Amino acid sequence: MRIPGLLAALLLLALPASPALGETKSYEVHGQVTEITPGAVDPTSSLASLGVHVSSTATLDYTVDLSTPVGLAGTPAVYFGPVTSLTLTIGSWSATGVDLSSDMDNITVANSTIDLLVVSTRTTDTNLLLKQSDIGLETVALSLSDGDGHSIDDQSLDQDPAAFPSGSIAVSGPNGTIHIMVTPGGGSPSGDASAKCRGAQLSAAAKMCQASFKCLAKHAKAPDKDPENAVVEACRGKADTAFLGAFSKALMAAERKGLSCGTQDSAITALEDLDGAISDQNDEAAAITPPNSTVISGWLTAAGTACSAGLRAEASNAAKPSEPKRAAARAKARAKLDASDQMLVDKAVSKGVTFDPAPDVTGFGDDLDHRIDATAAELNGD
């Protein structure tokens, strides 16, 4: 048990890890049409012929560039141009995002006494039934809220719509508006009462993994600047605090709604286990002989990226099971880890470094995969 880090976790404020440049994440929201209001014309009959009517099921899929900088800081925070794709589907009709990654689309996030998530984009729809013409202005707006303020932990772009207890979607154009009530919890079709909590806790583990490895990588780059490990321990303590808060928040949210989580372990136990796994992986990198700060730091940075990607894949699979997608995401993360680690070793060798023994790129990756598997199994309750 890493005592200094755990003590720091109980004392320091949580800070979110910064996403990698260009990193994207996709989300899905389900709902049901509640009303269709006419505009310049009445599109009701035309929409009905495509399966759009009151009580129809609606699905909104959108992807966000998590590296998009905040446009307006404060509470709420507003991001301009973060949406890279968006599609709202009802029956055989759909509205698709246009002018994306520009100021015409935006996301608003508020972490306060009332939590808010608003996603707004310009769109065009099937047969221009709502947009009316190519120059018509049509928008899709997803609005989610939590009057208890328990749905989100920060104001980053990485927010799970399923964490919110209520919300709506409105797609509006000159010819009218389709109103949709969002299914609580995102409407996950799995019917698994623990899915939402498991997904949230695995996402928290993913964020902690990346943040902790980032701390260790920075320390490995220049260990002489922190001989007593005070800085790296404080840094890891912040990551620990964020995990404890997110883990507990997911548990309390599940309990309020009569749902469950996957693991029966406490937040502290889950933290100790993940903390220990990260420390063990760090020890493997630190064992490279002779010590090479560039290689060790690079391996730890890559481990953080791979660990985060792997656990995010597990989180997505918990919320919406798809073994092919989970396996593909895990394989992609592992391939990137191996390629990055091998490149660092090769570059060092080309500069005259002789390692003895040769750094075990495959073994390092295998052990990280096993640790991701163990964390996923614990949080899923397997």
C-alpha cells in the first residue's frame, strides 16, 4: 500500500487528466419522441411515413474531440467546435451534423449545484423535411441536467450522458420541431442494473491510470529534481483523490436509483489495488539497465495512454456490450504501446546505449494487459 499517495488522496483536490491531442470519444443517447410541432408547414405525415411519430424510439450518436480547448471558462464552461460527428436516428429518418468542428457546434458543461450537459450542432435531415431547403437553419440540441448535482465531477468534455437522470433532445428547423424525452441513464438496452455504475467506475480508473503514469513519467525524466519523491507523491495523490470521488459518486448515484455496481469492494480497496498495479508497472520500467531516463519516462507515458485506452474500452463495453469492439480497442491500445516502447529502445541503441538485458517490450505490454484485465474484473465484479 502506497501510504503517502493515499494520504495525499484524502487531502488534495481532484484534478482531471488532460486528454491526448486529437483523442476522440463517442457517446450514445436513447429516447422517445413526445411531440412534433409544425413550423412553416406541417411535416407530421411525411415524418410518419419514415417511422417518426409520437412514441417512436430515437437514438443520438455523437463523437467529441476531447482535446478541444475551453472557449469560455467558468461555470458553465463552453467548448466551441468539439463535435466531430453527430447523427440522430428515428425510424428511417435521420438528422446529421454539418459545419462540425467549427463555432457552429458547441458543448456546455456545468459542474455545480445543478449539473448540466448541453450539446448543440447544426444539422441537415432526410428529404429536408425539417430543414426545408439547403439554406434552412436546422439544429439538434441535447440538454441533460441533474438538479442534485451528482452526475459529473468536473467540466471536461469527457462526460457520460448516461450519468444524468433526465434530459431532452430537440431537432428544429423552419418546418417544425421534433421533441424527444431522453431515457434515464441513457436508455442502455442491456437491462443490466449494474452497467451504468460499472461503466462510471471503470472510466474513473481509466482517468486515474493516465494521470498516475503521467506523474511517474515526469518524475522518471528528472528524478534528481525530486529526490524525496514529494512532488510525484503529491501528483499521484491528486489522481487518487479524483478516483475516490468518482468511484464513490457512481456508487451513491446507483444506490439512489435502486441500481447496483459490479464490485462490493470499497473505494479505498479499489484504489489500493489499482495504485499497486500502477506502482508494479512503474517498477518494471525502472528496472531497465542501465537506467535511461528517456526510455523509462517514455515507457511510463505510453503505459498511461494504453492503460487509459484499455480501461475506457472496458467501460464502454460495460455500458453497451460489444465484444468485437472491446477486443479491437484493446488490441489497438496494445499495438500502440508496443510500437512506442520499441521505438524508444531502438532510438537509444542508435545513440550508443547498450542495454543488458535488452528491455522486454513484449513482457512489459503483457503485464500491463494483465493489470488492466484484473482491474476490469474487479470493478465488473467478476
